[in-house]
Amino acid sequence: MNTVVPGKHGRFRAAAFIALIATSIQVAAGIPAIATPAHNPVAQQVPVQPPLPFPIPPAPPELDPGFYAPPADLVASKQPGEIIAAREVHLAFYSVIPFNIDSWQLSFRSTNTRNEPIAAVTTLMKPRGDNAGAPRPLLSYQFPQDSNAQYCAASYVLQQASVPGNITGQFDIPFEFVLPLTALGAGWAVAMPDHEGPNSAFAAGPLGARITLDGIRAAENFEPMGLNPQTKVGLAGYSGGAITTGHTAELAAAYAPELNIVGASEGGVPADIKAMYRMASGNLGSGLIFSGLLGVAQEYPELAAYNAQHMKPIGKTLAPIKNSLCLYSAALLPFMNLTDGMYDSPNALDDPVPSKVFDALRMGHSVPKMPMFIFNSNPDWIAPVGPVNTLVDEYCRDPNARVHYTRDHFSEHITLEIDSIARVLLWMKDRFDGVPAEPGCSIHDEGSMALDPASWPIWLQGAGTLLAGLLQQPIGSR
């Protein structure tokens, strides 16, 4: 089995922390239901703003409208994926210890689910070196932001000195950063979109799909990344990140057919948000899932209007509190009654407005054209395995589907997030290396994905990459 290696010979060069570039640009156009991409054969040379000098902290997105919320007419003048502004940033381990990597942020034009132009942001990392002259692949990694405030997004939380996001509970993004960091050490370019968009619409997967695809376009358009329209692209995400990854895989052929997406990996899959909501009522995950319902309302005005009319006072009281907190703080107040306790309607989830929105959020509206690696904990208490089984069955009715589905029986939702990291990287490496995905569909039941011996070297490589980064060695030199 091929393995992910941190460099051509598994060695790192010592180097000092380097600052590069960042700022803004313009180009043109509007957006129809199927977007017209800003995808030029030659990458754009974009003015890039330099990074903030340490110890000046980055401004939270809410206080940085010039980058996160550029003028509406400027956004509308761009094509999907067109870069509006670019800047270099310092990324750090839990906001404290900086990594010696080349990293930027792009503000770019995307579109929401009502086909209106919006600004979105993605964070990019490029390995050091020239990849031994070989074309460099791009991994688009969708973090589980799982929060309804902008300062909880990856673009802010991953930056050095972004302390508020960590204080208020956004621990998951810095922890999961080990996966894209290991990918960087393998010589892959990495894009990490703020896929919840400008209104932090947690769980609004169709919106996240558009932002992710346009973020890939922006990364390929950004000259310093050295990518092009033929770049092999992989998608990956877990839990809240899987919401966006799954919808991105389904939407890619219609929305961004020019992208060369060679594989998509998703785990802890929220395939059916309504089923998640029902299962969460009265259990440990109710606080988190209720935050997701509030997040969806930030993208679907009809659901926001329904909530304003039918949500009970307890829900309306909690909404502004939960909308201002990051992941773990927002998950407070478990064991809430989400079905009868939040609405004045006895069957609120089945009322016409919520039912229509939940159907839009359900995966399975189209079959992804690229190979899929789907995995889920069998006893998952947040993302129930039943709807994932149904989703796989729906995909596999298509004779052209290529799905590898693994059910893990020894894990639950949180532990599988950790146990699956090496397998995701192994599977994606095969796609980038041109190893054909097995045709058709296969379903595997395993004790633990972490017990696969082929994945064990990846754990060591990931640990080595993280340690090298903490010691200020450049990542991905080859």
C-alpha cells in the first residue's frame, strides 16, 4: 500500500518563519443557476497584502468587513471564483505556536442558494519546494465549524493570536488541522473554505457546496499556488464538514464541471438533517443540533420567518446566545426537547416550510460523478447510520456510482473523527496517484478503522509533520 510521506526523502529542511504577500483585485460578471466560472488558462497575478506583524492579532471577521464583506456592487461585478482580495497570513497551533508554511487567504465571489452574489473566504496552504517537478494536487478540506458566528470559522481560528475563537469553544478546527497539515507535508496544496458563508449558516449544505467549489476555482486562479485547470482535486470533511463535502460532491458536475475532482471522502455523515434533529431531541447532542437549525434559518428566509411565527419563547431566547458562540459552547444545554418543546405546532418538522427546507438539505438529490469514500460509526449518536445506509443505497442504484462505504462498530461520532484520519489520507493518495477506484459499490463492516495496519505509518508521518511544524521547520519541502 502506498503511504503519504512528508517529503521526497522523508526529510525536512530547517528554516525561519517567512512572511509573503496579500490584497485585492477585480474582474467581472453575474451568476445564473449554473455558474459561469472565473477559470482562466493562466492563473491571475493578484496583489497580495502582507501579513500582520506579530504580536498584532487578526481582527475577527465581524470587525474586518473590508475583507469578509466587500461592497455588494464589487462582489456582483465578479464571476464565481473570481478573487476580490488576497493576503498572506500566519497560521498557528491553537493560535499560539506559528507554523513555518506559506499560507494565504482569499476573498472571492460565490453565490448563495437564491443565486445571489456573495463574498466568501478560503484559507490556502502551499508546500515548500516544487514537488519534484510533478503537478501538485489540491485537497479541499471542509472543517466542522458547527457554529453560527463568523469568528468561529477556519480562516480566523487557524490564525496566530486568534484567541477569542478558542476561548469560546472552537477546539475542533485546530485539532482537525492535523489532517490538512499532514496533507501539506505530503506535498499537496490545501484549501480550507469558510463554507458556512457570510451569515455563518451552519448545516446549510447546498450553500457550502457552492462556496467550496468557488473556493477551489479561486485557489486555481491564484498565481502563487501554482495550480491550473487540470489540477487533481480531492474533497474531504467530517461531521459538519461532511455536510458540505457531500453536497459539493453531488453539485460539482452541474455547478463546476470544469474542475478535475478525482475523489471525495466524508465521514460522520449528516445525510438527513431531519433525522438528526429527531434523534437529537432529548439526548446529549440536542444543543448542537438546535444550533444547526438556527444556522439553516440564516440561509433560508422562509425558515427564519417560520421560526419567528411558531418558535416558542424558550427557542427565541436561546437563539441569540447560541448564534454568538463557537462549537462546544453552542453545544451546551443538552437533553432539550426539540420536537414538542421548541414549536407551537405538534408536528413542526413535517409542516410545509420546514419540510421543504429539510428536503433541500437532504443528501441524495444526485449521484456524485467522482469516487466516494463514505464512513460512519454504526452506533453514531449525532449522525445516525440509518440515513447513511439509505444514501449509499440511493447512490448505488446508479450503475456508474463508485462508492466505498465503511461502517465502524467500535467507535462513536467523536472517536471516529480521530480514528479515520489516516485512512482518509491513504484513500485520497490513491486517487491523486491515479490508482483506479474500485468500480461499483462496496460495503465494509469493521471493528475500528484505526486497526488497519496500512494506516499506521500515516499516524507517524502526521505526528512527525506536526512536530516539525512546531519546531519551525518548513512543511512539504520536496
